[in-house]
Amino acid sequence: MRWIGFTGCWFESPSLPPFSLSPPPLSLSDTFPSPLSPLKRLFLPLSDGHQQVYPRDNMASGVTVNDEVIRVFNDMKVRKSSSTEDVKKRKKAVLFCLSEDKKKIIVEEGKQILVGDIGDSVDDPYGCFVKLLPPNDCRYGLYDATYETKESKKEDLVFIFWAPDGAPLKSKMIYASSKDAIKKKFTGIKHEWQVNGLDDIQDRAALAEKLGGNVVVSLEGKPV
């Protein structure tokens, strides 16, 4: 048996030989009836370097993405010429959550920043976005980052998977296993960021690092 890691998670695969790298080797009791047995457990990394384990039997399946989520993404992605009023209505940042029945990913009501808010009710859009994140639950987010490198000014969408250590285990499991459903709808996203706590996201330099490392000199008009 072998551990396979991708997009920040570790899975068990019954069809490959074991090796001794992290996470620790399985005991002899961890067996499967055949090489075609389904993956059994999901490992979600924590900010302290440990991992949490979730039985796959309880993982969400068949989660769909609401059409409004796709519309919001397309509006943020396509920066076409429009009137001043239309630009003001465009979203700078937005959060997505699971519906109450856990069957759909939807736009979270009231959890957004409009371009028109900046300079009016919002002075620091990045800091305001961080404050939108719930301290004890998971979310998906889109942030339209405006930044400067040593050569030019740029705008890029960043897909954020917020999974704080204090979130319920069931919530972490459902959001982690449903992430691919929303990612597949966000075609062309160049930057993905999994965040496990406020310490990882409060400093704008952390986002600057994701966008381009030390070539980024400012984010939202403020130096990093």
C-alpha cells in the first residue's frame, strides 16, 4: 500500500507498494479486499504540520455548483469595457459556502466586496476580505488581486480554500472533498491557495508570495 499526495491532501492507494515517507506506515490490519478497492481515508494538512484523517465513507459526493457561482466567476474573470457604474458593481472578492443540505456550493449572502466599495466604505480591500473569513468554519473564496511587479501592474484572480484549524472536522472533510467540484468551474485560474489559519493570511506579503514571490513590490497599492 502506498500514500499518494496531491493538492495538499494525502490518500491511500491499495495498488502500489508501501514506502516509509510521511505519513507513518500502515499497520498490517490496514488491508483491502482487492486492488480495485476505493480510497479509504482523506488526510487534510494542518497549520502545525500534522494531518487529520477522515474516513472516506462519510465524505461528500455529488456536490454541484450553483449557476450563480459560475456567473460571479465569469464576471470577475472577464474585464471587458463597461460603464463606470457597471465597474462599481463588479466583485473584488467573494466567499462561497455549502448550502444547508450540503448538496450545492453557493454564493454566500453578504460576504463580498464590490469594486465600488473601495475608497468609500472599504479602505483596505485585502484586509476587509480577511475579516470576511469565518474563524471556525471552512469556505471557498475568490479574490481579484491588483499588484505591481518590478516590471508592470497586474490583476489576477486567486482561488482560496479556507480551512481553519478550529473548524469542525465534518466541515473540513466536506469542503476538502468538494473542492474539485468548484475548481473545475473556475477555468483559467492561475493561483490557488489553501489557508489553515489567520496567521497564514493576515500579512499581505503571504499573498504577494503566491502571486510572484519577491518580484511583487506592492499589493492593492501598498508596499509588501
